Amino acid sequence: MPFRSTSKRILVTGGAGFIGSAVARHLIGETEHQVLVLDKLTYAGNLDSLQSIAGSPRYEFIQADILEASKMREVITSYCPNIIMHLAAESHVDRSIDGPGEFIQTNVVGTYTLLQAALAYWQALSGAEKDDFRFHHVSTDEVFGSLGPESHFTEETAYDPRSPYSASKAASDHLVRAWHHTFGLPTVVSNCSNNYGPYHFPEKLIPLIILNALEGKPLPVYGDGSNVRDWLYVEDHARALALIALEGKVGESYNVGGRSEKTNLEVVQAICTILDEIAPDERIGLRRNLITFVRDRPGHDKRYAIDPTKIHQELGWVPQETFETGLAKTVRWYLENRPWWERIRSGVYRGERLGQMA
């Protein structure tokens, strides 16, 4: 389905993060829409991820915290967005185990604060601008809990969050739907599977394994490595999010998945194989020998898998990358962009284990 031809003003919260920056790059690079990125620039926000579009006259950036109600009202009122794409969130499960309070504040209270500002702005609009306004809330498949070996998450799957992170995202999803049903705010919700790709902060599995393998460090695999995730290349996700924001039906939710289920161990082994082929290192030897099984994460969900039939049938979206092609692109990106991740590894995050509790 084609994008609407009229240029929109799109506010992207969390737009300096991993998925948010991919959305911003897609909107500037592949559409005619205007983009204002709003980001607090916490440890996972990185303006380097937006450098390729920083010179565009259709791009703006503002540093702000979604918890600041007066600032959110000011930004929204001055920018006059047609669409708010809300991606600002604390997102790492292990960090939510160590410090759940930040997740409740940002993901729940922050979403409430943004909803209130958006509602007041929308209520003051009239005519076509009011009819066309959308609030797109971007969420995760983790809100649905853990699957058995056969079924898939659909838009009708009951919520069953198991971690502080997923509970905070479930709460924010419910708030967004409540603001639609109670106040009429035109909202749409999307829930995605595990993303991977360029500019991914290296606390997450795939970039952590790539960088550890390059440096000859142990490759930690939780438990026995049999936990299954459905992997989605981040640029495919960005295309899906733009479609949902622009063409999704108000009040609906859309599940976005890559139909690429892999066990954690399979993911790690695949990375080892690629690196051994394109970046062999005699000092390190076969990277598979670096795999180290470690104590499992508390409450580690066994399997996630999304059925993306709805977004395919209604909006025409399908992923362009398979897991194999997307992973190869990802590994090569980290090889070719050492300055981006070396700055992170030398400072804010060095690959230490998180989420172990006591």
C-alpha cells in the first residue's frame, strides 16, 4: 500500500534509540515526511545513529524527557505533529530485573504524560487536522508472555507479562487503548518481535555476541540456549511502523514479526560461522569454542513467535530480509563501523552481565 502523498509532520519519541533511529532514517530517506526526533539521550540514545540524516531540512532534534509534562505540551503545541510515533522506553529485560523503578517511570508514567499532552493537543484541533491525527504506540511481543512449542501470538492473544519490562509495556499498551476508548484519542498499537540490525546497543544478544566474538571474549548463552525468539531486521520493522502510523486503522493493533524463529544457541552459532568466514583470527580460532553457558535469567520466557498475517493482509507489509541475509548485513555493519561501538565499549557499557539479582 503506498504512502499518502501529503507530507506529514511526525514526532518520533525515543528517536535516537535503536528502533527509533531506524524509523527516523527511513522516514527521511524514503518518504517526504518531516520528522522531529525527541529523545532524553540516556545510555542507549545515540545521535551518531542519526548522523546520516542530520543535514536534512526535514529533520529536527530536541533533547527532552517524556516525563516532563510541561515540556511535552510545549513541544507538541509548537511542532503541530500530524502523527506521534511513541518509541521512547526502557527496553532491556535484564536492566528491568536490576532496577524496575526506571521502567515504571519511563514506560508507564512517561506514556501517561505523553498521552495527556497529545490528548489536549488533539482536542484543540478541528476539521481535517483533527480527523487525520494519529498516536502510534510501539510495543513488544513480550507483553503476551511465553508460548508453548506450536502456537503464535496474534492480535487477540491475552496479555501475560512475566518481567518488570514486559509488565511496564503491557501497562502502557492498556493506557493507550484506554485513552482511545474513553477520550476518543485516535490511537494505534503495534507489538513487534525481537529486532536486530545496525546501531543496536551492545547489551542485547546479537551485538553483544558479535563484539565479544571479535574480541575473543566468552560468548554467554543463558541456560541451555534453547529459548526461542522470532527475529526481525530493524529496517523491515521501520517500514512496518511507518505503514502502521500512516495507514493503520484507528483503535487497532498490529503484530510485526519476521517469521524467523531461532533458539538463542542457533543465533550465537550463526554469528560465529559468519565471523569465522569473513573475519578469521588465528589468535581466537573457531568462535564456537568461545560459547559459554551461564546461569539463566530469572523468569526467562521459553518462546516468542508472532503471526504477522494481519499487517500483511491489511497493509501489504512483508519483511524484505530473511534471518540469514539480515544477520550477515548486521555482522558486516559492526565490522565496518568500529568507531560507533568502540565509543560505547570504552565508556558507558563494557559488556558486563546484567539482571542476575543476588
